[in-house]
Amino acid sequence: MMNHAATIPWEARSLVREAKRDWLDWLAPLLVIAYLTISRSFAHWGVPPLYIGELALGAILLFRPRAILGSWVEAGLMRSPYYYFAVVLIISITFGAYQCLRGIGLGHPTMIALQNLVFHTYPLYFFVGVWVAQRHPELLSRLIRSLAWIHGIYGVLFVVVLGKADLVETADETVGWVGQPYGAAVVLLGLLCFEPKLFRVWLPFLLNTFVLLALQVRAAWLGFIVALSMWGYLSGNLRRVAIACGAGALFLVLGFAFDLEIPGPATRGEKVSARQIVGRAVAAVDPALAASFTRNADSYAGTVSWRTEWWSELTKMVFDSTETSLIGPGYGYPIWDHHPLDLGDAPIRTPHNVTMYALSYTGGLGVLIFYTLQLSLAGIMWRVYRQTGQAFGICYLVLVFVWAHFDN
């Protein structure tokens, strides 16, 4: 079956199924669920710098090279829909390796330089997804349903119980055993796209809506709102958009009406309430108005200036010379030293903005390569939408892309 599948045209491969799943068909969805649910706590299993992502990628390259290297080479040689992505990824990985070696040669911390390199190597997981999806075309919709239950239950437990324990991530960036869930927006978008009858999944839908609001990650809110609006336009299903908005409004209205308030997880502040949620959202644009909802308005507004002031200093650093303007200072460079505030001994290697990340380490050329890679992905997702009418791929890409410009 595997050999036969390799001869089938790309447009027809979605019809191919494997009668039996192997270990990679189980590993791929497990990684998706674990990363979105347990996040950094799961990612940091392993021995630095070989965390779980690197270990899994290495195992796939070693024991199932066809899934990555074979698909990659085939995409480049056959002028498949993945052709431009495959070509740009070669450029990106080569450029990333150069920046890693360059940074180490300039005396930057080796560990940070190696950690930066995953910015270029993790896109190889795209081919793992292609490999598994070609063998099991219905897997994504089933994965979304399972993720909805797992993430929803774990997320509520994290907000109510687990997030208050000593097991979570601490202020000094120490990674605990209990990670903050980050997949609520992905789950909600997936359920809207794939579930034919939402009433069948009303409970996980509401659980994940609660988690999305209660964790108070404004970048996730913004990404979800943009992606939801885009999906509503592309699908024409404004009724489902109204359902999603109504679910969020329901929690806020009940919160205001009954003045509900629960202690918040250690990673997200003191309390969870409708006033805190609205106040945190408003503080990003109008701290004075936010003060009428929460006493923490200045703190919430401060997390915005914490980012923007750092971005300003990093921009000045990069454009200080022709060399750094073009290729940056190299991976491993201590960008945290340019923050106006004293960030302490813990190196924060991401400026909470994916464009500033690429610019701060690799200059204008790095930004150009990154955006070209994203555009090639967007082209693939757009082609899927035009051929199938399924807009999940392009909307998911938009969700994460917007989110990554305001978070780490």
C-alpha cells in the first residue's frame, strides 16, 4: 500500500487509507494534543537541548525518514502543491544553521543558539502532518473532537485547581509539571469547522469557551476573533459565528449578573471574573476605562508597554549597523539585555512578537525568509479551501499568526 501510494497523483492521495496504523500515526496526534494541552511542561520533557520536540523529530527522521525527508524531496521534485514551501524551507533551515553557527562563533550562549534553531527545524513537522493525513484523511476531525474533551476538562481543572499548586511555571521561568493549556481557541475553531451538529458537543464547546476567557491571554482572544471573522466570511455560516460569540457573552453576562469570582491560576493573576476579563481586554487600548472594571488596569496596561518598549530598543539595536540590519547579531545573542527594565538572570529569548524575534536575531533577511515561508503555507491552505470549501487550515494559520505577534 505504501509503495502504491507513492505513485498516486497528489490531488488523489486524500483517498488513500492504510488498513493498519503504525507508531507514527499515533505519535503525531499525541504530540498535537499534548502540546496544546500541557504546553511548555510537556515540551520540556527530555534533556536540554533535546526536549520532546527535538527527540520526537529525531526519532521520526531516524526510524521513519520517508515521512519527512521522502515527502520533502518528493514535494520539490514533483512540483506538488507543497513545492514552494519545500524550497523555501531548504533556504530557511540553511539560513538558521548559519545563524546558529555564527552566533556560537561570536561567543553567544551555545544553549540559546541551539534553542533558537528550532524556529527553522520545527516546520519539518508539516511533512509529518501531510504523511499521516494522506494515510488517514478523517483523522483531523476525530482529533479535534478528542482534543475538545481532553483540553476542556484539563483546562477547567487548571483554572480551578491545578494552576494554584506549586507544580506550575514560576515567575523565574522555571518549567513545572503542570503546564498552562493553550489550545482553547484552536478547539473552538475546529469544532465550528468540523462538527456537523454543534449540539452534540455543547459541553466541550462551553468548557473550552470558559478556558479561553478564564486564562485571559489577550493575544489568543485577538487571534481567535480575527480567525472567527475570517471563517464566517469564507464559510458564509454566520449562525455559527453568532453561537461562538453568544457562548462567550453568556459567561460574561452571568459573571456580571451574579458577580462571580474565583481565584485565578498562578500564571494568570489574582482572580477570574467577568470584570477582570473585560478590564484586561480594555486595558490594552484604554487604561483609564479599564480602571472602572479592575484595580489591576495599570498592571494589565503595563504588559503592553513591557513589550512595545522592548521592541523599540531591539529595533534600534538591529538597525545600528549595516550588518545587523541585514542579518542581525546571530542566534544566542542576549536580546534580553536591551529591555528597559532589569529582567534578572533568567534569559527571555523571545520578545513576544514573531516578527521582532526574526528581526532581533537575523535582521531584515531573516524576516523576509520567515514571511516567505508563511506565505507559502498560506498558499497551500488557500488552495485547500478553494478545492474543498474547508476553511479550517487557512483560518488556523491566521489565528496562530496573529497570536504570535503579541505572545511568546
